[in-house]
Amino acid sequence: MLRYVIRRLLTAIPTLFLIVTISFFLMRVAPGGPFNQERGLNPTVKANLERAYHLDQPLWKQYLLYLNDLLHGNFGPSYNLPDFTVADLFRTGLPVSIQLGASALILALIVGGVLGIVAALYQNRSADYAVIATATAGSTIPTFVTAPLYQLVFGLMLAWVPVAGWGGGDLAHKIGPVIVLALPQLAIVARLMRGSMIEALRSNHIRTARALGLSSFTVVVKHALRSALLPIVSYAGPAAAALLTGSVVVETIFAIPGVGRYFVDAALNRDYTLVMGTVVVIAVFVVVFNLIVDLLYAVVDPRVRYD
Amino acid sequence: MQDPKAELIPGAAESWTVSDDGTVYTFKIREDAVWSNGDPVTADDFVYAFQRLQNPETAAEYASMLYVVKGAEAVNTGAGKPEEMGVKAIDPKTLEVTLNAPTPYFLEMLTHQATYPVHRASIESLGADWVKPGNMVSNGAFTLAEWVPNDHIKIVKNPKFHDAENVKLDVVNYIPTEDRSTAIKRYEAGELDSNDDMPTEQLADLRAKFGDQVKIGPYLGTYYYAVKWDKEPWSNAQLRRAISMAIDRDFLAEQVWGNSMIPAYGMVPPGIQGYTPAEADYADMDQLTREDEATKILAELGYGPDNPLKLEIRYNTSENHKNTAVAIQEQLKPLGVEVTMVNTDTKTHYGHLEQKGDFDYARAGWIADYKDPESFLGISRKASGSNYSNYHNPKYEELMDAAAAAGGNAEERFKLLAQAEQVLVDDLGNMPLLFYSYHNLVSPKLKGFEENVMDVHPSRFISKEG
């Protein structure tokens, strides 16, 4: 198992290298630069800025400089927020996004999972239809609709919670964004769970378990659930990587200081170092969560082993 | 610095004198001026700040604004030595600044943050971290307490500030809200006391809901189209005139921008005391007459239904810029002008303009850094990096030079600048469309919030009730 993990992590290194390289050069294909703005810069000032950030060097040299910095754990300064380094921005923003994303993911998995099981057990009955209807609605109503609606009803009309802001992550500020972020995921989890549960309940080993006279609780929770969880696990890995690295829409509408907005803002601002920083962070998250998913397979499915 | 009405008042200096030729400014720094850590504010702090601004390694964006200081540009290009710049400490409380030429707006410039003093000892010991909360030593009414990017900046009252007894607020939180609809809801819920932006497309609703808490008024900013001046067919002055005449700016201001903009027929917005901005001669003509005239010009130039004029508008991504371009497209259609549009993101747009890429008309805007017509007219000078139109008329350069030379005589200078502006406007070196306005939502609880053309509202003069 440990050897497997080490091997996987080692193979991730060339993958990351490739991602960094491709992104670095792709990013520079985009026209315009970090210092193009409405207020045009004096040529001397612009030359000074480019020298300060090594943008006056040939591209291959900038690439080598960046790789060298990266290997020393230095993500460089942000061009657009010059008072912060890219590392600063992630140090303050990533915990916020992780907190928000993890809460939403847990909520989605638990509530979505339970709803899916209930729907499967009461297949084609009213409870099932209710879950399916909710799930369809949840996955089709976009976040940019649910978020302002939540703000309007709970923040303004009822005044139970603040309209927006993070407030250091207290419950009142967090609850709305978490629910809004979780809803579409919850809907997907519920549908996945329902489908895989129905299939599991029809499988041979469940029929055997029932024939052996096991209580239906034991059958469902101990035997059916275990095999039904596999699709959820494979879904949850990439979903976790996406959720924990921040949501652009939710963070923008709720004015949350996470890293989700950097993906878009950095690209639009041609904030090259921040673009690269976000690419590296996302890539690492995806690699790690794919690994976790594969390890979880072994836990959930006894047929899978990594020796 | 600026008072609540954006008028000049003494800040760190208690008084100053200007030499007869208008080039040497001698500032007497107030005796009780201290940094937030207790160190006295000295002339050396200013000398250091000015030298640091021009040091090429600082790579300061606003260095070029202060090229008016003698020797500054040379330092910034790397040719000169910082100590040779025209900024000297005569004694710890006397600062002398020598300029290249009389520059009447120099004092206005000193309201800009690029000219503020910095605390040398903390920059030298902390490097880039000197701006971090807890490290930052300042000489203003407040000091930095917290700064979480995209979340908030919290400043607290500086008890060592010379006028601390008149500063009413103990804490000010600056909260950025990217989504404007969210900002309005936060304001409505009382989470914000004031917000400096609003969805202007909902202006009528907002006015109905918030009444006079919606504060809108002229702001020193111009929304214009650059026009490729040296390219056929736009090099024809009559053609540029016809296009400009045919555009119904009242419609743009009222319908497209929901009255959050003001029709513009010149480059310098109103609101600079003593200056009478130039205007196109068709400003007071009614729109129908203008359209007739424009049609006539186009016909004379051989454009018409059989030979339609093709015009491409480039703009940077924004719903309002798009709507403006579409409205212009509709307005020019009856004249047989076929308008097409190219939309790119902001960086691509300005990158294209800076590289002198090809275009017909391109959107641009200019917001004043300081309250002087020069700020708006300088961008159309031949050598300016913002002269996207490639505008060049020797007469304009001549008048601008004459105005600079007349620096000592404010009245004469403004007169020359207005003449220069008239040349620019008649030439349509740029095609002005609209003047910006500020739009603030201000809670009635806030006192001392005065509307002004610079849209500056120093917290030092604001208080909050209840």
C-alpha cells in the first residue's frame, strides 16, 4: 500500500511538470499584458516594471527562472496585488475556500446520500418522486440564482443572517454559501446514490443476504451500501478537488475572500504568477484527490487491492 | 491634502512659499507632525519618498506623474543620480522642491498618494513587508490594523496624528464587494454605511428606494472613442466631424447609462475652478439638424447607400460599453454607415491600442489623477503613451507648450489650455462621448460626506451617528 502511494506520488511529478510547462507558455499566448490598462503607462515606467518582474527577458529564460523559483517554493509576487506574494494570497485565501468547500461537500454527501438511499428503498413511490424532483431542481437551478435568492430572503427580508461577507468564517456568514454551494452537488449525489443503490439491491449477493434471513437494516447498510458507494467515491474525488479550490460564482456573490475568484481574475488581469500559482494548486489537489479515491476503492471494495 | 470638498488644505506642511519664477517650492513641515510610532516627520522622509518613487528598482507606476520635479525623469530612466533630484531637505523641518518649469497643478499633485512621505527606517528594515498590518508606520489620521485581500481593510484612529482630537471615527472598515447587486443588499441590510458603486442600469429603482441616499454628480472622467487619426478614411476631418455629429449623446447618457453619465462635447469635464472647457460647435445644435448636416457631409464625400462607409468599433468587455457601441451602431445606420464591433477583454484591448494595432474607433476612458485640465489634455499630446489616436497637430503642441510656459500666470495658462482644447475638439483628435459621474450610496447616519468632482471622501472628516 505504502509503496503504491509513493509510486503514485512519484509519477505525479512529471505530470505536474508538464502542466506547469504547458500553462506557462499557453498563458503567454494571450494578447495584452499585466500592465495594459485604461491609464496607459509611460514607456520608462513600463520598462522599469517589466525589468522588476523579469518580463524583459526572453521567454525561455523567464520559464527557467520561474521553474527555479517554484522548486524553491517561491510562487513570486502578484502583479495585480503588488503588496502580496502569490503565496500570501493562497495562505489567506485557501483555508477559506477549503473550509467552505469541505463543509459543502460533507453536507452534500450526507444529505444527498441519505436522500438517495431513501429514494432507492421506496422506488417509484412518493418519497422517491419527491427526491428525484428535488434533485432535478437542485442540479438545474444555477448558483447565481439560488445565491441572490438566499440573500434576499434570509439576509434582507427575514434578516436572520448577514447578506454577504465571510466574517472570519462564523456560522451565520458561512451557512448560506455552504448551502448554496452544496445544493447542486447534493442533487447529483442523491441521483447517483439512488441509481447505484437500486442496482446493488438487485444484485446477487444482496439476494443471498436476504435469503439468509438477515435483517433488512443489516442488508441495506452493511452490504448494499458498501457496493453502492463506489460511484459516489469516484464522483467525490474530482468534486472535492473542485470544491476545495473555491467556487468563482459563490465567492463573488457572497464576497468571500477565497481563492476561487483568482482563477478568473488572475487570467483576466494577466497576473502571470497568480495564474501559475492557481494552476499548480489545482493540479496538486486533483492529483491528491485522485489518489485518495483510488485508495478508498480498496477500502470500500474488497476486490481491489494495491500490493 | 484634500478637504471634504476636495479643495486643497495643508497636510504635513503647515505653510509653503513658491519662488517668483514658480519653480521652487519651499515647504515648512509642521512641528507637531509625527509618525504613528512617535518619530518626527522630517523633510528627509519626503526626500527619501521622492527618491524611492523614481528609483527604477521600485518600478513605481506613478513615477512619471512626478517627472515635473527637476532631475526626476533622469533618475527613473537610470541616467541620473537620486541625490541630484530637485528635492532637498534644507533642515529637518524644511523641504525644498525644484521643478523643471512652473507647474501650477503641482500642489494638486501632492494630494496623490504617490507623493506621500514614507517611513524610511521601516522600509529599510522590513523590505516589502513594511506595508503589512502591524508593520506599517504612517503619518495620517488612521493606521492600518488589518488587511485581508478581497475581504476588508481595517484602519484605526492614529492618536499621534496632529489633529487627532477632531477625528471622529475610531475604526473604519473598507469592504470590497465585487458583485454590485450584493453590495446594494449589504447596504440595505445595514452592513455597509456607504458604497461607491451601484448597478447603474437599476438607477431609477434605486432612486425610488433610497431617495437622496443615492448621490450622483459630475466626476472628473471622460469616456471617449479614440479614432485612428492617420489612417484612411479617418484622416479626413470632415468625415470625423460627420460621425461625431450623428451620435446622439443625450440618448447614450439617458437611455444607455440611465443618467449616470453626462453628454460630452469636449475632453475636459466641467468642475475645474477657473477653467472654461471647450465645446464642439454643434453641442447646442439639435440632433435632427446635426444628422442632416452629417448626411450632407457624407454625401459630399461620396458615401451613401451605394457606397456605405464601414466603421469598426473596438471596445473592452463590459455590458455598458457594448450597449453604447450598439446604440451608436443604430444611430449611424440611417446615415448609411455600417458599424461592426470587435469586443476583447480589457488587457487585450489596451494591449492592442498600446501596440498601435489597427482599428477605426476604439473605446477609451480617462479619470483625472489631479484636478487640472492638463491631466485630460496631456494624453492627446504627440508623445503621450495614451495618445491612441496618433493625434498630431503642431498647433495643439504649440498651444500646450505655451500653456506650460505660462505656468506662472494661472489665468493666462487656463486660457491657452482652453484654446488648445478647442483645437483638439475641432480636430476630433479623440471623439468625446460622455463625462463620468460618481455614484455613491451614503447612509444618512454619515455626516461630513460631501459630494465633489474628485469623489474623495477622507474618513478624517466623516462621523457616524447612531
